[in-house]
Amino acid sequence: MDCFLCKPDGGRSPETPWNWSLPRALCPRHKLPARLEDGQRLSEALQRVRRDDAAVEGSLLGWIFNPVFLDAENHGSVRGWSDFAAGGMAIVEDRFTAGSYFEFRACEVARAVDLLHVLRVADRPLSTLGEVVTVAGAAEEAAPRDAPIRTPLRGPSAGLEDLIRTWSFERELARLRQSLGRRWPVSGEDLDVWIDRCAALAVASAMESETAFVRALLDLAARRFPTGPLI
């Protein structure tokens, strides 16, 4: 797949229901200078949280060290999103003008896109989390047995669980940053404290903002599928 800065005008691949297109990632040359929103290099922020010369890894790093920014010739500053897995890091393109990691994840993680598609298909207004749960479950019940949404880690219910966790983690992260007066952890031990605190408190406060959460899902469904649901 082409680097999105080497070929910035590359288009999206076609989509069919449950088979969603993937964002493009940066090549190694363009990935290295990636900056965080305060201007420091992502590589420098990650270096500070290394432990005993071991590689910094873990998918939750992306929940903290995002978004990233890149200087592209003739395109000014371009936003991207870091993604950590299997000991490596990718930086992928921002295809849906995500304003937060929650929005990026909703529009690009397959199970979350499953949920947004189901919400776009829904033939009735949705205003509560209970209604979203009902619609997601009904879509899975109606899907053929060989449908991708019946495979592990897929489906609108799994997507909803993922996005509740991401939404809540992000809210707690904002509170933590405000209380500490800084945006990034400064050591490996500090990183562990950030992750543990945000994950633990997120469980307790997950539904304190239910109305805003459901509204955000519906807005993202319209952004991800601007011309309507795929049939």
C-alpha cells in the first residue's frame, strides 16, 4: 500500500458492507519526523518512556500519543494517527478529519465501522445507549452465519464496547492532563500510572455522558458514510 505522503492524491479502495477499506500508512522516511501537537518529535516523547533499553510497545500507546503532524511538500502540515501493535508503530492517514483518537478509532477500526454502518442503516431515531445496543444486537442476529461481523473481534456489539472504552479513557486522560499541567508522561513508570488510572477510572465513569456519547456516534456514522449506508 502506498505511503500517503509519497502519493498524497491516492484514492480510497471500494467498500462493500462489512468489508471496509483501510487507511494508508507512512513509509519509514516520512514516519521519522512525525511531531506531536506541541511540536516535539514523537520519537523523542517515546524515548522518554522507554524502560531499560527495551522497545516501547503496546496498543494503548496510541490512546495517548496522538494525533501526530507531518510537514508535506505543497500540502503544509498534515495530520496523521499513530498506531502501535506487535512491537512496531505505524502512522496512518486521517481520512475522515478526526478531531480525537476516539473519532479516528470509530472511523477506522473494523468493528467500530461495523457499528457506525448499523447506525446509518437504522430506520428509526436513536437517542439512548439502550437503543444502540438493541440495534447492534439485531443486526448481528440478522447477519448470515458466514458474515464477517460474526468473526472474532468484529461486529457492531464489539465495536460499541470498544468505543465506550475509548470514549471513557479519553475523557479521563483529559482530566489527568489538566490536573498535572502536562500532556505527556515523562518516564516508563509514569506511562504505566497514566494507563492504569485512565483505564480504571474509565470503567467507573463510562456512562456519565451517555447522551453526548450517542450523539457523537450518530454524527460519526454520518461522516463515515456521507452518502448513506452501503447496501
